[in-house]
Amino acid sequence: MAKTSTRHQYALALGSNRSLSARLTPKQLLREAVGRIAELGKVLAVSSVMTTPPLGPSRRVFANGALLVESDLPPAAMLASLQRIERNLGRRRFRRWGPRSVDIDIILWSGGRWNSRSLHIPHPAFPRRDFVLAPLCAIVPCWRDPISGLSMRHLHARLRKATS
């Protein structure tokens, strides 16, 4: 009997505001993260990298982006794999809102909603974050939030209108 696999698509947000060296700047760390995520499945789209102001008490600007990846990994395994990539790229979780070499969040997945102790999809805060919505609009503008039913393009326009 042949094993059947289920392919999932994940929309991921990437961020960095701490260099690890002169060569591994935040922008380069995001490129490195994309390469490592490609080992988990097929990268279907990657946004350009945006420079954004920090959220919270950090003073360092962020490099942010997004990517769409297709993988056989279910959400819990994808989260574990992404956290391993973060650690391998110097991420240390010691202070909330602190500087980070790389942050990779699962924002959406093709299965709609997912809730567990350690993972909530869609990411609860994404509709309020321009640094997530802008890159997502570049790669998946028509993907709909499973909670509101609104597309990334619509959510982004709504956020921009609310903050202008």
C-alpha cells in the first residue's frame, strides 16, 4: 500500500533586528532563513525585505518579509522545525520584545484554523501588524483569513485606513 502524503501550504512571516556579525546582518539572516526553510518543503513565493520600525521597547529597526512554503509537515512539526531554524540562526528567547537574530511565525496555513497549547493559526495578532500584512500582500494577496473571511489585501487596506 502506497503512503499518501498531505501537502500543506504555510504563509510565514520573517523578522530580524539583530546582526550576528558584519556578514550576517538582519537582511542576510532572513535570506539564510529562507534557504533553511526550503529544506522543509518547496518555497513557492518570497516577498522582498522591508525595513520597519520596532514594535515594543526595542530601538533597533527590523528587516521583515514573508514566504509561502508547501510541505508535508503538519503544523506542530512545522513549528518545531521553524524553532530549530531560529535557534540555529542565533535566536535566544530570554526577553519578550527583545532584539532577535531571526523570528519566524506561522501566520496562515491551508488547513484554516489550528489551535494547540503552543500554536494558534491564524497568528492572533497578524491583522494588526503592517510589517506582516505588507509582505503577505506581496505574495498571497487573495489568501483569506479563516476568521474574518477577508483577504490579505483587504485586511491591509483596512489597517492602513485605520492608522492614517
